[in-house]
Amino acid sequence: MRAIRRFTVRTSLPARLARLDALSANLRWSWHEPTRELFREISLDGWRATGHDPVQLLGWVGTERLEQLAQDDDFVARVDALADDLDDYLSQARWYQSLEDVPESIAYFSPEFGITSALPQYSGGLGILAGDHLKAASDLGVPIVGVGLFYQAGYFKQAISREGWQQESYPVLDPDGLPLKILRGADGTHATVALALPGGRTLHARIWQATIGRVPLLLLDTNIHENSDELRTVTDRLYGGGGEQRLQQELLLGIGGVRALAVYSELTGAPAPAVYHSNEGHAGFLGIERISRLIAEGLGFDEALQVVRAGTVFTTHTPVPAGIDRFDVELVRSHLSGDLVPDVDVARVLELGREEDPAIFNMAQLGFSLAQRANGVSQLHGKVSRRMFASRWPGFDPEEVPITSVTNGVHAPTWTSPILKHLAERELGTLDTTRCDWDSDAVSDETLWAVRREMREALVQEARERTRVKHVRNEGTAPRWVDEMLDPDVLTIGFARRVPTYKRLTLMLHDRDRLRSLLTHPERPVQLIIAGKSHPADEAGKALIQELVRFSQEPDVRGRIVFLENYDISMAKSLYPGCDVWLNNPLRPLEACGTSGMKAALNGSLNLSILDGWWEEYFDGKNGWAIPSAHEQMDAAERDAFEANALYELIEHQVAPRYYDRDERGLPTAWIASIRHTLAAMSPELSAERMLAEYVDRLYAPAAKAAAIAAADEARAARDFADWTGRMRDGFGQVEVQHVEVDGVDVPPVIGDEVRVRAFVELGSLRASDVTVEVVAGTITEEGDLRHTRRFALEPVGAEGMAQRFESAITMPAAGTFGYTVRVVPRHPMLASDAELGLVAYAKV
């Protein structure tokens, strides 16, 4: 028989160990090594059996072990010291507290958060990034509040069958047994939010809170008795269900999330957020809820929109249209037309999510419409995004599209191996591996190489154990060869990620005989450790996994290549440090960032990757290898063949020789030099702290300032800006550059000469103060297009007939052949970009 519900009974701690409760409840333990070591000491077997979950561990060991530890004065002293350290961490000022003119509170919305495997609310890179964002915020003292959903079955657990096919299971989670607590009202009842749905239904959600160091994370859960059986399952699975369920999840995340923040502020006294950050488009409806609230306070739709836009940041993560959530427009209309967001003009909302297909509502378009500041997640991804969404800003070159980039980072304390941390602590005096002098003689080549081998050996042992468990489950016993598979002294290449087709899991299988020769080379063998999950609905992705698993089972290679099932945070913490080389071979430019290679680099692993995502900007020739990319227009099969052969060539002729080239001490000195360079040059750059500092400086602080201006004095500035924006949209079509005069080019000017430019512009109903008239000059291509442009503003001089005259002298900065044009763009102090409104008028030829 099956249980219909489950519940968890938590252990009762001895009085002397009472502070273990605080240490286990605050998820700082997921990256604070001394606290993790304390829990491992309670029971190493229990730590492993409970999936590194201290809440479960304290119940697993039983009262007898806890009473024994309570009599150990040294252990009790360590508990108290770590609890004191946590108190100091939570209360002391940090980096953010040294800044001025920064927001008092920032809301960070994401559909998934990867904090720890003990809280399985993530599927892949988006969630892991969100988790690292919160952890870095805690370490830096950035006052972020996370907002997400609680999924009753998380994503899914992956098992690989005897035939190599991915099988999914969805164990139901008991939130009472997780590091969570219910947000409760003054009367002790659980706090909830409610959303009106079509058909007179109401969706209720209670609010769970996780504590990530200094950062609260609010998670909304619909599995409560107030809901019907149908609505209880709205948050049953991450990225599960059909279109309506997915829409309801995103309405709950965005609209319910804003309401949850209001409840949280009311109950705790926390300040209301000054900035709202939507991590991908899934949370886009947060802006609609905020507009609804502002309308209730007396603003019109356009005025409320300007207040919301000023304080919203939107991060796009996808470089392909297929990665964007898109809903039937009538389904969205039916959900918004009732009492969900009172007094909001639904037609206006649908316009905000408009795309080329009028039957579709596009969540990325909604995200851009509701955020004045937007970014991609690497420099290349920013470039791709500007081209991908350029149609929103017609008339502007892609490089002018107002989408910037903040390259992702990873949380070093989470992803750096304890083995490497302890080396840094012993030899360099700190656990912070991002601030070490890795070129120091204090760390010898012998010591560094020994540590790298120790990490590799730990991975080999874990891979054997995971493979053994799989065989026992599938066949009842594990074959003998499992005990000898892989070798801690062989060059180890890792590859782990989600398995959409563009990431090309099986590119390595393009020439199987060539791969076999690399794996079984008598002098320079290579071994591959691979992991990854395919979306349950992606049959093509599952077929790729099966193809690779079947190859790995062939007798001549099965000791050199293995696919590990159920890739998650716990596995990743061994996989990244244990690999000598991290492989990434997506179809360029479809990898937005690809942070797995960053995590490997933090541990001294070298990268072998297509120049895509983060690797394009950080590859320097000393920290790994760049796989040459075929032309993007090449036939897919030809492109795979070209890049697979390039991969084989690099491994055979560069990677393996450098790894196996040893000196008289048996050390690969050139390889070790690359390890030192990677750790020294890349660790600070790849850290989530660097990433978050960029968000604060370039996005959060400007957004908070703009939001404060917009909302001040009963939103007077927002009202004026909304009126001005309406005038511009109505009147800009009348703007015309009638003609342009240039003095000083009859004789070719030399560097330093001045050229005077006059433009005569018909403004219609607009004023000269509404616009910027500028010369855009640069080099010119054979086709007549401008490149490497500079802009020079012209000053208004006065009216001449029906036109306004604008004029300035421009000093010639360089020699060469140049082209120019004159254009008119809107000008207003509340614009974050000249291109923001998508309005521009050019001089005609």
C-alpha cells in the first residue's frame, strides 16, 4: 500500500547542543567548510546517507549519539564557537554596508534556486546561478530577498536502465523535513497569499522561508488544504505540466511573489524592495501586480508602468527563441480578465507581451517591457541578445540595443573542493582560494600536483560507487570490472550539463574508432566521466544519453568512459574538482554562459571548449584550449564533423602530451604552470562576488535611484515622464531632418581641424528640448554602413522657418576615410538609454 501523506519528526537536541539547531537551519552550512566538517564528525556515514543534509542527519544518528556528543566538552565548544561565528557573520557590516546611495532592499525572483542538494528546487544552470547569487549576496551583505516556488517533487531523479534509457521518478518532498520554516502570522497560522483564477476559483499558497546566510528565500507552496485537489498540484513539479499549469506557476511566482513580499515585510518589519530583479522571464508578471497596486493608489496605467520600469531589472538567459516561455494569448487573457489584477487594462498587458505572432504572449517581451534595465549573462550572450531582440528597437544598430551584459560568476566557497581550500589554508594562510598567491613558492609543484591527484582519486572512487549502485539496482549485482574502472593517474576529462541537442552530448562519438584510440592509448590514455539530465519530454535528448551509455558499456572502453546518473549538486562537488579538463562543445553561439567550466577552473581544472559563453572572453591560451568553430552557416553534419575532428586533434596532440610530459620528479611542469595560472588569474574573475558587485554598481544602484525619483512627491516625475512618453510616441512620426550643411571639408581637414555641422530639423509638435540631434560618424564599409561610430551632439541654435537649427563644431580626432549621418533621438533625464523608446529619425540621403 502507498502512503497518501508523509511527515517528519525532528530530533530533540540535548541542551548543550541546542545551538546545532541554528547551525543546521541556516543554509550557510552548505558553503561554510568548518560547519560542514562539524556535521561530518557527528557521523560520516550519516552525512553521506542523508545526502549532506544536517537536518536529516540529526535525526539519523539518534539520541544516543547526540547524548554522547553532548558529554564531549571539545565538541560542545566547537558547536558554540561556530554558532558565535554565525552570529557575527549575520550581524557584522560587510562590503555592501560601506557603499552609499544603494537600495535598502532588493527582490530577486527566479523559478528555481540551487542552494544545496538537500533542498532540491532546481533543474540546472539557471537555478544554480540563482543559488550562487543569493550566497554571494549573503557574503557581501547585499540586502536581497529571494522569491521562488516550492515544488513538491522538485525536478526529477534520474535513473539509467540496463538499456541505457533515462527513467524519471518524482519522490514527494516533505518540507517539514527540509531546512525550511513556515512564515507565520501573529496568531501562529501560516501566512498565505491568494490569486483569483478563472471560473471563480482561488489559488492559495503558503509561504516557506529558507535562510541562506543573511538572505531570506521565500518559496510559495500550493499543496495546502485551502486548495482543491486540482490546484494543490500547481507547484507539484519544476517545469512540469501543460500550458495552463505552467502559466499558473508563473502567475503565482510573479503576482504571488510580490504579495508574499508584502506579507513578509508586514510580519517582519523588513523594508519593501526598492529594486525587483527578474531572473529570466518566468517571473515577468511581478510587474503587472506592482502596476495593479499603484493603480489602486491613484496612478494611471502609463504612470504606474513608468514607476515599475524604473525599479526593475530583467536578466535574459536564452540565446534561442525556443527557450522563451510563450503562452496562448487567450489563455493569458482569461486569467487576467477577472479579479486577479483589479483595474488593470488587460489589453495593455497583452500588448506588453506582444510578439510577431498575435496569438502568442511572449514572456521575454513582457520582461523587456517592464524593465528599464536588462542584461545577458556573458559578453557574447549580450551581443547575441541585442541581435535576437533588435526588432523591439527599430532603427537602431544592434550594438545600440539597450541590453547590456553581466557575465555570470560562481560561488567559490560552494564549488571549491575542501581539499584545495585546506591546501590554501595550510600553505597560504586563508580558506579563500580566490585571494591566494598561487604563484607563491609556499605551494610547491609536488604539493599542488598531489592535491590535484587526491581530488581525482576521490572522483574515481565516487564514480565506481555510483556505478556499482546502478548495477545492483538494475541487475542485482555489480560486475567485478566496476572495482577497477577508471584510474586516478589517467588524464580525466569531464562533461556534465543538461542534455538539449545544442549542447551536443554525443559530439565525442562522431568518430568512435578515433575516440577508442584516445581512451585506450598505451602511453597517453584518456578517461571520460559524463553526466547530465534530459528534460522528461525531450525524447531526442534521452536518445543521446542512451547512445553514449551504450558506447560506454562496450568491453574495450568501459573502464575508460562512464556515464553517471542523477547529476546534481552533490555529484558536481566531486566532479568539477576531480577532472583535469572540463569539456564543453555547444553549437556556438547557443551557450549563454556555461558556468560548469567556471566551477572546474576554480579547482585548477583546465577548460577545453568551443569559444562560446564565458570562455570566449576568458580564454587566454594559458588556461586551456579553444576548440575551433566551423562557420555558423555550415551544414549541421559538416559542422559536427569539423568540430569533432578538431576536438580529437587537440586531445591527441596538445592536451594529452602536455599532461603526460613529466620531468625527472614525475611532474608535468607545464601542466602545473597552467593550473597555477588558472587559479591565480581566473578565480577572482569567475567568482559570484565579482558578478554581484557588477549588478550592484551597474544595475541595482541606478535602478533604485531611478525608482526613487519616479515615485517621489506622489509619483510626480513618473506622471510627467508618462505624459512626455505619450507625446513622443504620438509626435515623433512628424520629426524630419530636412537637410544638413557641413563647413570645413572643401579642403580635406587634418587631425585637430574643426568641421562645423548644421542640421535643420522639423520637429512638428515636439520641442527642441525633447530631442538630441547628433552626428554619428565612423569608418564606412563598402556597402556604406558605418562601423566603430562616435556620436557628437549638435546644439539648438534657433528656429529658421518651420525648422529648428542645430549646430556644433566637431574636432577631427583621427586620420582616415569616414562617413557620417545625422539623426534625432528622444532626450529625457529619466531615459536609461537613447534607444529605450525605439524612436529615431535619420537624415535622408
